[in-house]
Amino acid sequence: MQVIGASVDKPGANERWAQKYDLKMPLISDHGDHTVASAFGVARPMVGVAKRTTWLIDPDGTLRKVYPAVKAKGHAAAVLADCREISG
């Protein structure tokens, strides 16, 4: 399983956030033109942030599940449970 985070924040902001929360996953900075956020349909250029969304994509590149309205509390546990169910 690979976890990757993407944010429209500047790279330095991502680094500080990762350090603050001791994150081990790679973080992609999509600051500027929001290419990644636009490709995934979550860009909100008028407010300068992206809609928080999680995608489960299997190793073959198949989209398995989308969480379109992420709330921090309990989200990681729900995603982990779904990963375990999908992977068998």
C-alpha cells in the first residue's frame, strides 16, 4: 500500500505540516496552476484551496473508492479498513 498526499500549498508549507504531524508519506505540492487538483476535479481556484478528497487506487490503477467529503476524525481508520477489505 502506498499513501501519497497532495496539497495546493507551497512546498515549504507541506514540509512544515509533515514535520509537525510526523508524516512519513510523500507530499506533492500542487501550488501554482493546480494541475493535479484540476485533473482530479477538486480544484477551487477562487478560494485557493482544493476540496479535501481521498481516492483508493489499487496497484493496477483501478479506482476502488472515493471519499468526497473528508472529515479528519475517523477518516484514517475508515480508509485503512477499506484498504484491508479491498486487499483481502
